Amino acid sequence: MNFYRVRQFIHALTARVSAEELEQVRRVAGPTAYKLFCSMAVHDRRHSLNVYATLRRNGWNHPDLLMAALLHDAGKSVAPLPAWQRALIVLLSRFMPRLMDRLGRGKMEGWKRGFVAYVRHAELGAHLAQQAGCSPLTVSLIRRHHENGRVGICDGSADEDRLLAALQAADSVS
């Protein structure tokens, strides 16, 4: 297993979010999106804040992009998992992607609930963000944030694809 995943697992176990960071999210997000952010597991909130900070450090200030950074993993909140189950899902995704894809199909019920939520979290998160009153662009960025190798094919506008590429780059290093 690569070192990145080990580090990611350790960070998930030790994740913290400060009161100052929560206040910053409250100011940026507004009450409904803030509530959605707070519904996420602490390690997902920490990761989202890291993605947000990476974008800001790289000079991005587009409000829809920054909101997508904060909420891109909100879909995982529909089936919270303990760290060991998330680790199993990450390992299956890496080493047995076909099995993970099969486990992620179907209804979100019973023992498959976590698998389905993990595989479909971008779609689920986009729906939650839309319900929270986020802009159509934010919703689209969340929905598309796990598209593999499709940036540049122009599924959206050129501006949207540029923002998506920035979100994906920040997500991959944060």
C-alpha cells in the first residue's frame, strides 16, 4: 500500500477542526450549507478544509469553487462509517475496484449502505448541496469531482472545467 493512504488513515484518526475554522465556514457558507458541512464526519470536514486552504494558497477565490471544496464529500454523511470500515473501502477501491464497483451498486440498505454511499458520494453530495441552496455551479462541481480523466472533454463550460480541474488537483493533495 502506498504511503499516501497510510498517512491519510492516520490523519483520519487524529483529525480536528478548530472553533476558528468552523466560524470561517459559517461566514462563507451561510446557515444551511454550514449545517450540511457540520453533518460530515470530522475527518471529512478536516479534509474539506485542507482542500479549501490549498485552493486559497494557490490563488483561487471563486466562491462556487470554494463552496464546492467545503462540501465535496458531504455525500459520505448519509452513511457514516467508522475508520476501519472506511479503510476497508479505500483498500477495496485501490486493489479490487471491480468488486468495489459491484458493492456500490443498488440500494443503500443493510450491510451495503456504506459501500453504496462511498461510491455514489459525489452524486449524493450534489443533491444535498442543491437542497442546501448552493449554486448550480457548486452543485455541478461536487457532482463531477470524481470524474476520472474527463477534465478537458468539456462536459461543462470551459470555465467550469477549469474550476473542476483546480478542485480535483487540490482534492488529490489534501
